[in-house]
Amino acid sequence: MISIQSKWRYLFMFLGIQLVVMALLSREGYQKRVTYFIRIFRKPDTTGVSGRNHTSAGVIGGDVYANLSHLSKALSHGDGMPYCPKTSPLTGGPIHISFPSGLTISEVQRKNPLVVRGGRYRPPGCEARHRTAIVIPHRQREHHLKFLLYYLHPFLQRQQLSYGIYVIHQAGNYTFNRAKLMNVGFREAMREEDWDCLFFHDVDLIPEDDRNLYTCDTNPKHAAIAMDKFGYKLPYKMYFGGVSALTPLHYLKMNGFPNNYWGWGGEDDDIGVRVSLAGMYITRPSLKVGRYKMIKHKLDKGNDVNPKRFSMLAKTRQTWKMDGMNTVEYEIISRQYLPLYTNITVNIGTEHGL
């Protein structure tokens, strides 16, 4: 029979061993082990990416840079490169979005070491199945652009796309023309590479779910169908604003976008009508997947509401073949291949001509 003194001696020895083991473990290693044991007793993670937690509505998400750190520059491209999987193993669903005040463009560049000059990327280790150009109409929105680039680069890398980002910057202080800038972006992007798909992307919209694939469908696709601005619902059936995707064939079939919508409003609906008039229809992801967070801002100077938008929309059936890619005129002022994107500054003229 063990004496009381022996029991106490064994107890102190056991506690002493525990203290020594914990002292040998680093703080990080100890936390990882604690996390491991906690996960054993948690419900299984249904997103397929460890460390991601979200509600049924997908409100809480994971870090968009997770699972990208192991990708290496050392893996080069060659003729014998296998195709990437049809479904990327890097995607995991909802993404946590926030807008830290101290973010810098240098930090965005540091976190995306595989992005090369001009904002180009190809997945290391496999040949991308899709080549997507992102076209962003822009003027004096550098603060928003910084956040979009922070989230969009890893978002696209998770989908194992070959991609390039084009920022089409309207020169001057004349009235803004979003649709005409996108026509410019289409033409200039296609001059550089034979892209499979082009995404026309507002600078203030951040995708919240990486299962929202930035690839084209057999018909024009409206990607931003559930914005927080609209309570994560489609505001109306023919809405085609925010983020949309078209193949080069789609774009030319509908004669691109209108050039004559100066100021805010109307051009998205005109484009939606063009899709129908060209014999196509709009496809969309699910409301759960096509979620976007908008960076809050006031209406820009030089982008006042277009008072003519409703009367112009009423004439789209008569004007769509006469106003679009076949009539767009502009002057390239500069083309800069920056570390995170290609910046094309362009003079698109005014409402009264170039």
C-alpha cells in the first residue's frame, strides 16, 4: 500500500514534468497544440479550409491570404506543365473583409510576391485553365483601389487563374463616363493578350466569397448580385451593375457598352438591354456566393446624376448598333506597368466630343 508521503511525491514529480515540458515549448508551438485539441472537439469545418468559420449566411469568413504562403516562385512554367484542377483546392468560401486605415500599397505588394509587373499572375506548378482580365474604370479613387487590390489579388490566386488587372484612368476633370472607359479597357486589354474572359469591375466593390468564380459563362454573367448596399439582394431583375463578366465574343456581339452615358446612372441598364437584344441572357451565381461589400463613399465630383438616362434608355433598341465598340474614340496619354496593375490614362473627351 502506497503511503500518503509517496502519493504527494509522485504528484509533485508529475507537476514538475508538466512545467518543464511547457517551458520547452515555444509560445507559438503551445498555442498551436492547444488549438489542435480544441479543434478535435469542434464540429467539422464544412468549408474545406481550416481556420475558416462562418454562419449559414456567410457573414464571418477567413483570411483571403490563407493557403497562399506555400506557393513558391521556384516553380516555373514549361511545356510539360499539367493543367490546374477544374476545382481549385485553394478556395474555401466566405472571406473576412475589413478596411484598416493604415494599409499601404507597399504592403499589398509585399503580400503578393508572385504578381509580376503590370499586375499579371500565373499559378505556379500548373497551367491555368482560364485567362481573365480585370478592367477597372477609375478616377481619383486611389484609396478604394488600394483595398480592392489587397483583396482581389489573393482572391484570384485562390482560383488558380492566369490574370491581369487593368485600371483605366480618365484624365481631366470632365464628367465621368464609366461605360466608355470599359470600352477602352476591353480594346487595350485584348491588344496585349488573347483573354478568355473580361471582368468589368467597380473599384469600390470587394468580393466576399472565393467560390464566386472570375471566369465567364456561356452567356454574359452578372457577378455582383448581392451587395451589402442592397441588403444582399438583387435590387431588380435586369440589374447588371457593379461587376460583370463577358467573353470577347459576347462583348462584340452586343457591340460593347454605350459611349454616351455621361455622369452617374443608366449605363448598367443599357448594357443589360443590349445583352437581350443581342440574343443572349444574363447568368448569375447564387445569392449566397455572389456577395460583395461596398466601400462607403460620397458621390464623386464630376459624376453627377445623369438627367438624360431614362430618355436614353428608352432609345437603346434604336441606338445599340450605332453606339458602342464600333464608334469608341479616345486618346492614350500614358501606359504604366506598375507592380500590381497596368495603369492606362486616357482622354475620352467630353459630352460634346474629343
